[in-house]
Amino acid sequence: MKGGGKMSKENRKDKFKENLHERNSEAKTVRKIVAIILFSLILIVIIGGFSGYTYIKNALKPVDEENKEKIEVEIPLGSSTSQIAKILEENNVIKDARVFRFYIKFKNKSDFQAGTYTFSQANTLDEITEILKSGKVMEEAVYTITIPEGKTIEQIASIYEKQLSFTKEAFIEKIEDEEYMKELIEQYPSLLTDEILDEDIQSPLEGYLFAATYSFYVNDPTIEEVIDQMLKKSVDILQEYEDAIHEKDMTIHEAFTFASLVENEAKTEEQRVKIAGVFYNRIEEGMKLQTDPTVQYARGEHKERLTYKDLEVESPYNTYYIFGLPIGPISNFAENALAAVVAPEDSDYLYFLHDFEGDIHYSTTNDEHNEKKKKYRSDDEIEKEQDE
């Protein structure tokens, strides 16, 4: 019995060693399999990464550096970045639309313009994006139309009517379409707000159609295409002044309104910073701005001389009737008018008047102002300014 027990113990010991050996062998096998799998995965990642890198590097190159044959591509109005990329890929101008989208996002390229462009397969992505951004097309503009500073919506509509196919009335009617205005507010949130929809506003886009020279590359541009191009120009101008406007604790609508007053009261950059300063001083003193162009706009017609009766027109545009800024702009304006609003010249002036030579004379008191009126105005001119 004793010997049998001892034999059993040895057998158990051998069995334990055998099991331990098997487990070690299995562990080695598992480790080998894991190592093989990990190595394979790493290899796949490396190969995949290299392949991806090679593919992207290749996709960033021109389609064919030697092929300079012209490819005409039309970018429709309102095309998104994805749509533009797809159009370029379909026309073999770029190799991969997705790579192009990532590229322009990485390069912070945007605001591509609609139009008909001429590319080639030899164009680099940099060349393609710069062409799209600058609006540089390879064909002559069908129409080149200049919209001067200080023009109202009606005047702008008249300018387009003379050169394009739509009428002045159709242009104005489109701007008065509330649903269309709401669409534009959504499309240009940095520029347009619900303030333009106020029922007392004479024309929602008054002051927002920037004075500039516009080129159109289609035979019959629509009213929407014209307005879109003008609003994009306004957005471009606004970007430089937006922070300064907010620092002045003004809305964009107020700043544009203010700039339209400066535009109509002064013609030179030097005059405009001074006039802006006078307007700020009057607002701070609780005085009415009393600027004649707002009366002209409220009346809806231009008069060489305004009478006291004209000044009494009850309108949210008439600054002889209301305190502060009008309800909205009274015209478009030059960029330096907006610059004057955000950086006016400091002074103590509260009054100014124009002489017949186009010069402006400033005063700090009403008595001084009245003396200058006698000096610089003819005797038969009707006195408009009210004593304060």
C-alpha cells in the first residue's frame, strides 16, 4: 500500500510537468500567432499608410503636366465646394474631388466665384484655387457695369435697366419680395439681419449693394445673379471693419446707415472723418443729427433747397424729426465712408455747413455756426437749421 501511494505521487508529478509543458507550448504558439497578427496589422497599416500617402501625393499633382490643352468649365452660381470639386473631377481638371476638398480646407481657401473658366490638365491645385477665388476667367466680360457711390436702390435699378434685359420696376419688385429677402438673410448672415424687414424700411437692401464695378460673363444675367454679386462684394468689404463696428457697440445695419449719411454729407476722406466725428458728438449731446440728405430721402425726391415745411416730414428717416440715426441707410457708400464711421476724427465740433465752393466749415457753438452761415451763405438762401 505504501509503495503504491508513492508511485501515484510520482505519476501526478509527471502529469503536472506534462501539463505545464503543454501550457508553455500553447502559450508560445499563442504568442507566435499574436506576434504574426500584430506584425501583419502593422505591415498592413504601413503599407496602407504608404499607399494612402502615395495616392494623396499623386492626387495633389496636376492631372498631366505636359497637357496644356484648354478645358472650359462652367461653375454655376451658388455652387458649393463639394459641387465645384465634383465638376472639376468630371472635367479631368483634378484627379480626386475628395483630396481637392481637403486641400482647400487645409489651405483655408473659400469664396470661389461662379463663371466660365478655362483650365488645363497642367494646372496645379494652387493655380486652380487662385483662379476660382479671384474670379479670373479666360473670356471677355459680356457686361461691365459701374455702380457709383451715393446711389439709392432706384438709381441702381435705373443703371442696370439701361444695360441689362430686366426693367427698373422688376429689380425693385424683386428686392421688395419678403420671401426672397429672408432667403438672402439666411445666405448672408454676417451682412443681413431681420432689421431690413422692418415695415418702415423703404427698401430692404438700401445701402447693402456696394458701389463698385461689376463684370458679368453671361449674356443675360438675372436679377438674382446681379444682387448676389453685389452682396458678395459688400461681405468682402465688411470683413475688414466688422470687429471695429462691434467695438463701437453698433450693429452692421447701424454702421451702414451711419456710413450712408457720411457719404452724402462729405466727398473727401478728410471731410468724412470730421463729419463722422461731428455726428458722434451730436448723438452724445442728445442733439438731432439734422442732415439734409435724410430729408431728401424721406421725401422721395431731390430738391435743391429745402424749406421749413420739408423739414417737418414725419419719417423715421428724417433726422430733423427723429433723434439718432435713421431707421436704415439712405444710399450705398464708398469704403472710406465706412472707415470714417469706425475711426472718426476727435473734435469738439457740433455743427458744420457747406459753402458754394464745396468746402465744409465747422463750429463748436450755435452762435459761431450762425455767424458762419452769414459769411458763407447767400442772403436769399432759406435758413433751415433750427436754433438749439
